[in-house]
Amino acid sequence: MPTLHWVGKDKVVNHHHDVPFRLLNKEYTFTANQGTPANSTANRIIHGDNLEALKSLLPEFEGKVNCIYIDPPYNTGNEGWVYNDAVNDPKIKKWLGQVVGKEGEDLSRHDKWLCMMYPRLKMLHRLLAKNGVLFLHLNDDELHYAKVLLDEIFGRDSYINEICVKMKLTAGASGGGEDKRLKKNIENILIYTRDRTGKGGFERFNDVYDEEDLFEIIDEMESEGKSWKYTSVLLDKGDFVEERVVLDGAGEEIKIKKYKSIKRTTVNALVRKGIDREVAYIENFNWIFSDTNAQTSIRTRIMDEFVTLADDELLVAEYVPRSGRDKGTTVQHYYISPTIRRVIWLKDTAVKRGQRIVKLEKTGTYWDGFPLNNLTKEGGIQFPSGKKPILLIEKILRLATSKNSIILDSFAGSGTTAHAVLKLNAEDGGNRRFILCEMMDYAEDTTSERVRRAISGYSEGAKIVTGTGGGFDYYTVGAALFKDDKNLNEDVGEKAIREYVAYTESIPAASKCGADSPVSRYALGTSATVLWLFYYERERVTTLNLDFLASLNIKALLNNGGKRPEHFVIYADKCALDADFLIKHGITFKRIPRDITRF
Ligand SMILES: C[S@@+](CC[C@H](N)C(=O)[O-])C[C@H]1O[C@@H](n2cnc3c(N)ncnc32)[C@H](O)[C@@H]1O
């Protein structure tokens, strides 16, 4: 398989092993105020370099992350990013702390980027679940190198797709990499999985539909003399239950019809049933209104009349404005349901042109219509550049996550990924969790602040955005578990040390023991065949000897329906038992790496 070479590659291929394992310090927990909707709370924002943060996540999250979205520096030469990894090589040390320069001025700028990305992608690969998916967002500055790099780290077979995103520029706006050549108006997202071959590996994305303006398509086809047919999956309006008339705040009449047993169907099926007028499309959403001014009063009135609505129930509100701008002109239909996201009506003579009619197509690899400019304030927080549209990330989450997924963004910036996770949870009742890493000091007052606002509610211009609910824990990257002399940093505490040893021994969560284990206060874990013991006392030297073995309450295992372990893995400072004894009794002794000369 072709591979890529660059200056410094040989120094970074194993760098992820050299990165110190650091503890994560929880600084505070933020939770939504009472009254906000329920949403996920076991979320994390980590302030620190993602290389160290990702390593710290391994014990808890290795192989468990379902979706990774990353948007690293594109290496355009204008971002002012700095290569800072402590790689121990004189040539690379010269790069440290220097801003990566522009094309033509900095001959090693691509080498630096690849050196920065390699160990991080290695770590992300380990964190990804077998069927999990990584989305790497770039533009053409580094895209093609990144593809080869990912082929090397993830495997060519693990490549899924590349998405081209048309980043829409607003009229008169600069940006999008305009220069003397062609205007750059697409960005790229490479998609890889951990494993798409074996059992439990990646199989398929969720169905996600793009919308197109049906009137435009129909006009186009009619102008070409073609007949047209509608084939998307649609929703039957269900069985009619009752009709009521309510008044909105301005005294306007709204006729409301209630239907039950709504279900998916196809246009063909509808046509066969003789229904070729109003049809609706499913996905989870609460309210559909085409007139934002009318929303609040109509919604309030309807909610008063129909306090609860079951998942398979639908209200169709017909509203004929008798005053104001739309007086007597349009009949507006509002579709209200706990489960319907969008409404399509087809061949409905009551619907005037200009109202939105959409056609649904399964999404492909070309995504259109995401704004690139005017994003600085999106999400209610100022972030000067590089912010991604929340709808873009939401679409990725719709494709690649389920309601309980864990989502990781290790180049968090303004926190769009967290916002999208919370927003989608609020829309579909999911419990997706996010982990963000951001190294800059704005991790607290920008990244976290945005997430706090998303949770509690905020205003965007004149618009008030309701809070999603939920919460997160804020962490900093703390002390290293090992000192430079490779001995344990005992200041981190026994609990953290035990957890790390349990991780390096690959003891499954269900097999771990606490210090209250009846077998021994030093028991670390027990499986059907192995007992792990961590015989550690901060203030004294421990010795594996017959007395220690005699202190173990093996009967406690037997009483719990377990068997006598065939194998013992015992950590201590010293071992007083000879090799033959250890072999005979299936004992593996491991020395605790610490300086015991002080005792
Ligand atoms: C392009 S921005 C991401 C923007 C984000 N997608 C959003 O929508 O706001 C890249 C972010 O990655 C951060 N970053 C770069 N290198 C990092 C590292 N080694 N560890 C953690 N964060 C890093 C930068 O500080 C910057 O905030």
C-alpha cells in the first residue's frame, strides 16, 4: 500500500506512546436550571492539549466512542497555529513554539502539520468503537495528505466516503479562500471507521434526507414537457378523530383537526388509497409553522386545547388570517405532532406558490447550502473564525449516531459539536453524550460559555433560543502519573494509581474490585480465572511473601459462586518468594515502579 513520508515522521510514529499519562481534574459541574428540558449530563469539556487529553481518556473510553468529528487547523498559513509537541529530536525541537508560516515561506509547514496530526489520529483510532465513525473536516490545503495518513493509521478498508460541503458565501462577503485562481467554495470531510469488515463493525449510516424545493423541480420538469412522479417515503395523516375551532391571541379563528394512527407510507400507497392531497413526512419535531409571527399565539391556543398529544397523533391547523399583512389571502396549514419533523403537502390546491414544498432525497456525498460567513455569532457566542455551522454537525450526528452515542471533538473551538449534540437530543429525546477538548484559554469563557448558553437558552439577534437542558463537567489536564525517572508520581493518590493499573491490565469494568473487596483490600479485579492484586502502601515498602498470600480470603470468591483463581497477578515493591514457587502456584509478580530507597 502506498504510504506517505515527511520530515520528522520517524520521530512521531511512536510519539503517542511517549506522551505522559495525565489525570483529568474535574473543576466544576454545570447543570441546567430547573424547568429546562431533560438532556444528557455526563458530558465533558476538557481544557488542555488534546494529545494529552486523549491519552487520559483511554482508560474509560478506549473503543467506546461512537462518533468523532474533528476540525483541526487547515494549515492555510493564516491561522497562526503553533506546533508544540514535546518530540525529543533536535530538528523537531527547532519547530517548537513557532507559528507555522505561509506557503513558500515555511518549507516545513506540511511536515509540521503531519507531525502534529499523526499521534492524535493514532489516539483517536484507539478511542473509536469498532463500528464508530470519524469525520475529519479540512479543505484542500491538507486534505490529500490526510487521506493517505488515515489510510495508513485506520487502514484503506476503513475508508467510507468523502463529503464535499458547499460552504455558501453571503453576497458581497469575502472569505472562502478567494484568490487569483478559482474561488474555493467547498470544504471536505473524510470519513473513516475503525473496522468495516468484521462482526460488530461499521455497516451503514442512518437514513438522512436532503430537501429540495419541489416547486422548482416541478416547474423545471413541466417546462421540459416531462411528467413527474413523487416517490419519497411519506406519512399518512392517519384517521380523523375530531375538529375544533379555537381563537388565536388576535381573535383569529383556527380550525384544528385531530388525526390518530399516523404512519409512514409511500406516495403510491396514498394514491392507491385515493389520498393525493396533503401528505406529511416524518422525522422527530414538534412544531411546524410557516408564519413565525403567528407562532406563539397559535401555539399557545392549540396547546391549551390539546394539552397532550400522543406520538401517533397529528393536529392540522387551518388558519385564514383576517387581518394584518396576509388578510384573506392565504390559508395556512400548521402541522403539529410530537413525532413529525417536516410536512410536505403535495398537489394541494389550497397551497399557494411561495409556500415551501420539499422533496426528500437520501443524502449523498455533496452537501449544499451551509453558510460559511455570518457564523461568528451563531450559537449566541462570538468566535472570530473557523466556527462550523451547527446544522452541518447536526446532519453528521443524524447520519452517524444513535440516541445513546458518545461523540468526541478534540478540536472544539467554539463548541459547535456540543451544541449540536444537545440540540439533537432536545429534538429527538436522545441521551447522546459529548466530550470536547480545547487547548486555548478560551475553553472556559468561549467554548464552555457557548455550551452553558445552549443548555440554559440565549438570544441570537432578536430571536430567543430555548435552552436544551443538560449539563457537563469541566476538566483540566492535571499531573502526570509517572515522573521523568519513570517512577510513579504517588502524589496523584492511590485511587488514580489503582485505576490506571486496572486499565493497563485490561480488567473489564465488571471485574474490577474496590478496596472494600472481601478477598483483600488490595484486590484490583477478579475474573473467572485471574485475581489481580495491587499490594501498595504509600508510606511503607510492601513484600509479596507467604504472610501476604495467607491474608487473602480466597473463600470469599468461592462463596460468591466463583472458582479458585488459576492465576494471580500481584503488584508489590518486593518479592520474597522464589521463582519455582511462583510458577507452581500460577503467580506473576510485578514490581510497583516507585523509588523505595526513601524508606
Ligand atoms: C478550526 S477550530 C474548530 C472550530 C469548531 N469546529 C467550531 O465550530 O467552533 C480549531 C480549534 O482547535 C484548537 N486546537 C488546535 N490544536 C489543538 C490541540 N493540540 N489541542 C486542543 N485543541 C487544539 C484550536 O485552538 C481551535 O480552537
